[in-house]
Amino acid sequence: MYQDVQAIESVGQCERQPPFPDYSKVKPNKAIRAYRVDMHVDYEPGDHPVVFRVTSAGKELRPWQAYASYDLTGGFVLYGHCGDGFVVGKVFGTPEARPRHFDDSRSSGDMAAFDPESAAAAGKKDLQLGYTCVRNQ
């Protein structure tokens, strides 16, 4: 999948921005045994980020990128991943998005899987999706 951009138009004054933070080397806190990942997906037309909130025992974990990541495939399937050393426990969310496991629960090949296209077709475009992650023993 790629984009072929013909022209770029500024939506405001152009200013040099700092580079995006590099979270590639950040790892989950070793004291954390389990946590919850909540994702808000605005599936209306336009450019909307997936908003993450990661918590453990009611406390927010930061940076969230150490604990969760996602892929949106060319087939519009959204996959949620746990941080290093964790596996997916439970998957939940807007039923029309078909929350499910990609593989066997708590297996190393598992991911949280969601179908936002089916939800949109059913008229649901404000999606609350999530999954839990547990330490891989």
C-alpha cells in the first residue's frame, strides 16, 4: 500500500517541527504484571489518530507506546499488540467492530483483532476498542 501525492497544501503557517519521539527502545516497567489498553477510533472520513489509554490498577502507564501498538492493514483490519514480554488476555469493544483474538488467547502469535469497516457499515463510526495484556510467564 502506498500514497502518490500530487500536491501538498498548507492548512496554516508552516513551521519547522521537532522530530517525532523515538519510542523504539522503551520497554514496559518490569513491575507491571498486567494492564488494559483502551483505543478510541474515529472512523468518520478524514484523518483521525487512534487515541490510546493504557492503565494498570487504575493508573495511566506512559509512554503508552512502550505497552501497546497497532497495525491497520490494507484490508482495513485493525490489530492491537502488547508490549515486550506481554500477551493478549481479553479483547473487547464496540460489538459491530467484531472484537476477537487473532490466534489462541495468551499465545505468542495472538493479537487483538477488530473490523472497523463492518462497524462503519452498521452505522457505528465512534469505536471504543480494547484488550488486556498479561505478563508472558
